[in-house]
Amino acid sequence: MKSVLKRLGVWMGSMLALPVLASGGGTKMAEGVNYIPLTPALVVNYGGPGSKPRYIKVELSLRAENAENATEVMHHLPLIRDRMISILSSQTEESISTPEGKEYVRLYALSEINKALLQVQGHSVDGHDAGHSKTNGSAKASAVSDTAEVKEAASAVPSLADLKPVKGPASDLFFNNFVVQK
């Protein structure tokens, strides 16, 4: 009897939730802090040419301080996934084999994600400081410039001491799981 009542309660609860989900209420961001998981997990080859095949599997979440920032992060999840794949695939075994190395990757990824989000929003990002002045160039010229900046930034990775945080829509990045296959 207890089992039947439990099943009935679960069924009734799910039936009451259907109108909310159908109206789009299931994706509404909360007014306070939001944690946004990047799903599915990222599985990326790393190590460079000439080394044996290796992979990193990462499950992560981003924190946004308000609903507006959370909506911005959710809207640009494909861009964020792309940046994370680029960052993780450029790692070496030495760079991710220590807790300090993983912390560096976390901070560097957060900085690069915020730079990308700010650029997409039309804000200029100079070096490691996020300026909030609008750019006045054409969109096509900006896209070419942004691509060149991304390639340049990937080749000139700052040290942990030189890494400057970039304030943007994502306030923090958390590794829920970080698996390295050596």
C-alpha cells in the first residue's frame, strides 16, 4: 500500500509540473546565483603531435551572479564549449599533472570564457582587462580581428602569476570532475 501511495504521489507531482515545463518555465533563471552545468562532459585529446593518444574528460559548471548573466551564459554555451575544447586540447601532461596546474587551467579557462562572452556582446577586451566600451568597427572586421586575437592569445599563455581575472557574465568555473588518461 505504501509503495502504491508513493508512486501515486510521484505521478501527481509530475503531472502538476507539466504545465510549468510546457510554458517554458523550466528554463527560467533564478534571480540570484545560478550554476550552469556544461553538458555533456567534454572529452578532449591532448598532448600534441608525436605523443601517444591521451584524453581529458571534464565535467564543469559555470556560476553566474544574476539571471541576466545566467541567460547570457546559457545563450552562448556552444561558444563556451568551443573555448574549453581549445584550452583543454592545448594542455601538456606536465601542465595538468599537479593540483596547481589544474587550478591554472580553471582560472585561465574562466578568463578566456569571459573574454569571448564580452567580445560577442560587443565589448572590447584589451589584453587581460575587460573594457566596457562598445567597439565601432564593422562586424566582419571585428570577427576577423577576434579570430586573430584568439590565435595570438592561444600561443602566448600567461603564467599563473601573470594571469589577470576578466570580469564578465561567468563569475566562476568549477570542475565537477576532471579525469586525465595518461
